[in-house]
Amino acid sequence: MIPAWRPLTSLVQHACRYALDRGATALAVDIENVKLHGLRDGTNESSVRILKHSVQRRAEAKFPQDGVRCTLSDNAYNLFAFPSECNFSGQKFCLDLVKVIKDDAQKFFEGSQVGQWMVLVDAAKGSATDPPDLARCPADFVVFSFYKIFGYPTGLGALVVRTEAARILTTTYFSGGTVSASIADIDFIKRRERIEQVLEDGTLSFLAIASIRHGFNIIDTLTTSAISRHTTSLATHVRNMMMDLKHENGVNVCRVYGRDIAKVSSLDLGPTITFNLRRADGSWYGYHEVETLASLSGIQLRTGCFCNPGACAKYLGLSHSDLISNYEAGHVCWDDKDVLCGKPTGAVRISFGYMSTFEDAEKFLRFLEISFVEKHKSSNGKCHLCTEAVPLSGIGWQQLVGNVRLKSITIYPVKSCAGFSVSGWPLSNMGLKYDREWLLKGPSDEILTQKKVPEMCYIRTFVDLEQGKLFLESQRCKEKMQISLAKNSSCEMEEMNVYGQRYEVMTYDDEVNMWFTEAIARPCTFVRCLSSKKRSCMNMVGREGLCRDSKSKLTFVNEAQILLISEDSVHDLNSRLNSNIQKDCSCSGQTVLVDAMRFRPNIVISGAKPYVEDSWRSLQIGEAHFVSLGGCNRCQMINLDQQSGQVRKLKEPLATLASYRRVQGKILFGVLLRYEDCIMEDEEEKNGKERWLQVDQEVYPSID
């Protein structure tokens, strides 16, 4: 048994790439209808159907000289690899397939290279509930995961090698543990002889390995058969309930992937359910939305393709052209582009283990029903989520002119750092002057925000227009920092990309950078936006992507120049938060309150009905005219307590907002604005004229 550190679900693909590099051919197959019938003479008649895809071969192998053994037909080795249980669909494969391939592979692979056939079984998923009996299926190689069996230690697995197969394994890796002796100045090396030593690539994780004994003690106490019965019953119950879940108009909510689920016995499926969710109109909920909402409900899911691109493409019906088009549209592994061209790019997976309970299963089913089942129809015939909230449209706007006023103005000079409030502030062609004009970037040029660095909220900022300085202070720094607002032409200039837009930026000296490094306790560089072209929003392959504000010049904002929050909408949110807390007995009556500043707004208004701002198309504040770009999509950052830098354990206020402010996968609160009639830079310089916003100015909205 040899420790295996590579992700086991991608092991076969890695072996395929390795073989192609060395001049071998590879072939992907689908296995169907695996049944073995014992005959009177003791032989086996197989009804294995193997559907072959195109043969893969590289015109020029990277290391053809390494494939000498494969060119000798009498000594050639062929490898057939398959999983005992698919980690995508949960389908189990008959392990008698091992004998079928080893005894009669030529029947299925006519014209393949002669020689000995060897079989690798990927039992990483199957070993958790149905481990293979190697006395019945004499596989040459079996890989499995201790993590999937016990839930700990993370990332630890093993490769089991049959003694007869061990003699053909070689390694090119040279490190401690694999070598018995070597001489530095001549070509002399003697490797260790035992196979577990030959393949020992560096120091083993001996601390993790020591914990395996305790994991096996638990499994032996429970017994594998009991675990299998327990997990199968949970998965069967949940799978059946999901397939019966429907919207009010009769459309199925869940699309469960795998073989014909209605006809397959629960014994042929593992305790894994992979699915996607549909809306009542037939469109798909993205897996990223499902994962976000599940996390807020205390449910952990895995989403994407689960390192199994073959099964993912097969069950989602994605052709080669679909996969290439998705990549060209900017979709890569681990991103949140979950629906492209009307098709899901991945799925959602739930898995049951020996620690799972019936209560866990019921909690998940309740989550699906509450969050995704559309139960009522609106007057226009369109379905919306079953909630007592005011819908986002059709509010019925009735408001007297002059009732709404500008309550506060906040400027955030440094992106993701603390802002400061003012009674009046000038506007520029980029929105509020000096707002998000600076940012911090990490050693790899990544943009630093509170999502990754909560300590940024400790940095307090203030811009003194009369002195022409930006003042900064942090409780971690003894001295305050002062930076001139004048753009110093002697400073180093460079270009950088921020969220799809090219900026010309100014960098600062080591003294400034060290101050910020001390303030957030990690290396960083301070930069200032000097100029930007109109928003281009180009993705990684040069195609134009979607962008909220494509007309304005922007500083380092995410989507638009200005964020507006209604104080009255915040009051409504707080009443819902308190109502939810009272319903939740586990919170012991704890009061949850948020203020408008939790959402990092630029302007806060008061005097409007809750959420009426959703219907505004434009608004006038003083002499300044603004256009609404729609609702602001909220994320986990609003759960960050700006006073302590800690995320609230109650997942609020995002969880409550998700229950009634979710539209097409987005959780909306507040609206984004573009300053429409901005003064051009040359006119501003010529006349010295600036337009200002003042607290207590009247707000005149328009819904035309």
C-alpha cells in the first residue's frame, strides 16, 4: 500500500495525459449494462456493453524515448481504468468487470495493441460505503481515499498494488526515501527495491497517517454493511422527495443526474445525489446561487464538475463546441459562471456518510422547498418566490415631491477601507471626488478587499480639501500617514487591470507601502487611479463581457460610480431580522440590528417608502442629475461587522435579504447610480466650477 497524494478523482485523466506524452494511445469509454450470468459449466457469460469514443493520439510525443517498453509488442502493457462508483452520478459499476477485461479485453478493443491487460479501479468514492473485495476482483491497482471514508485526514489516500504488478512500476522522481546510494560526479545510482520505498516521493505525512487507526476503529465499530444501509436509505429518501418536488405550475424543480433514476434500484446507486434546479419558467438556477443560499442556511454543498469533466459533459449534455464556447466566454474551473447560453456549466452535489442523520436530510429538503419552489402566481401570470415581502416591481409609487431628502454622504478614498462622512462634497466626472481613488494590491497584483483582508476596516481615512491631503490612521500603526492629493509627475506610473478595466496608476515609495503593510499585517502596494478609459469589461480571451456601467469613467469601484441606500428600506430589513430571530429559538432572543453604513453606501436617503428606490429610473439632488443602473448585488461582505472585523455567526443580514430580495440569482439591496450631467475636465479647469452635493438637499425621483 502506497500513500497517494494526487486528487484521486482526476487520477485517470492524469494517467491519460502521461501516456499520450509518451506516444501511447488513449480511449475514453462509456460502460453500460454490466451483468454477469453464471453458467452450468462454471464459466461466465458477460453482457458488458462498452461504448467507445474516438482514439486519442498525439502526433509528436514529448518523451517518445521513454516508451521503449510500449513499442515491444510481446511485452506491451495496456491499462483499463474505471471507478467502482461515479463521483458525479453515484452510479455503481460491477467489479466483475475486472475479470472480464483481464480475460477477454480483445473482444471489446479489437485492433488494440497486443500484450497484457492490467486494470485500475478508482475506489475513492466507493470505499466509503461499499469497498471492493479484492479476492473477487483481482485488480492490479486500486486507489482510495481515507478522507472520503472517515472525513479526516484531509487529502490522504492510498494506492494498493498487486505484488505481480509492482515489478513493472518505475519512477523518474529522485528524492530522499527512494534512493539507497548515489555518487555525485559519476552516473551511479541505486534505488531502493521495495515498491513502497521506490514510490515514496518525499517525506510522508506521518502525523495524518497516525490518525488513520482511529478512523478504522470507528468503521469497525459501526460495520461497513450498516453504514451502507444507513446512507442508502437517506439518499433514496432524499432522491425520491426531490424528484417529486414541483412548482405550482407543475414544472419539476429538480433535475437529478444519473442513469434512468426511476428504473434503477437504490442498490445500484451510491449515497451521492447530483442535481440542478429549475425555475417555474424552465430556466436554471445557477449552482453558485444554490451554494450561496445553502451556506447561509448552514448547509455545505459541493458545486461545479467535481474534477470529473467527462461525466459532467455527459449528463449536462454539453458538446465539445459547448465546452470550448464556455471557455472562450471566460468560464474556467472554480469560477461562478454557472449558466451560459441557457445551459448549466456544472451541478450541485450532496453526499451522505455515516455521520449524516435523517434530520440533516429533512433540513436540506426544507431548504429546497423554501428557497426554490415557486408556489404563488402574481397578477400578471408570472411566478415569483413565495414570500410576504413587497415584490421588486409593481410597488405603486405614491410620493409627494419634497418628502425625500439626502440624509448623509460618505466617501471611501481607499477601496475597502473605512470611509468618512461629510455634510457636503464635490462631484467629478468619476462620481464623488476622490471616492475609491486608491487601492491596495498584493504581491501577485491581486486586489485586496475586506473579503480577503478584514483588517482593512481598521484603516481610517479622511480627505482635507483645504490642505490638499489624504490622512490615514490605523490602531496597528504608531504614526499617522499623510499623502498629498497633488498628482506628482515624478512618481512611477504604470498600467494595471482592475475588474476588466485598464487604468493608468501612480505608485508610492517604500515608506508608504510599509505603513500599509504594517496596518494589515501582510505585504501590499498602495496605488492611485490617475485615469481610466470608458469601461471595456473584456474577459480573459478578449471578448466583451457584461458590465453594469459601460458609459462612465470610473475609479476603483466594482460596478458603478455611486451606491444609494434608503434608510426606510434598512428599517424594514431590521424589522424582518428581528422577526426571524424571534422565530429561531436557538438565538435566545438575541437582537440583530444593522444600520445603513453596513452596506458601505455613498449616499443615504430618508423619507421614501421601503424599496421604492427600485422603481426609480433617475433622480435629481440639488442641481445634479443621476441615472439608476438597477439594484446592487450583495455578498458576504455585508455580514462583516465593521467594528470588530468579524463575520456574524447568524449569517445576517444576507440570509434574511436572500429570503425576499433575490432576483435571478442576485440578492439586491440598494441601487447603483451614474452621475449623468458631469462637468467635463477641460471646462472644470477653465471655469474652476464644481457641482456639490449637500446633506438635507431634496431628492426628486422619476419613474418614467
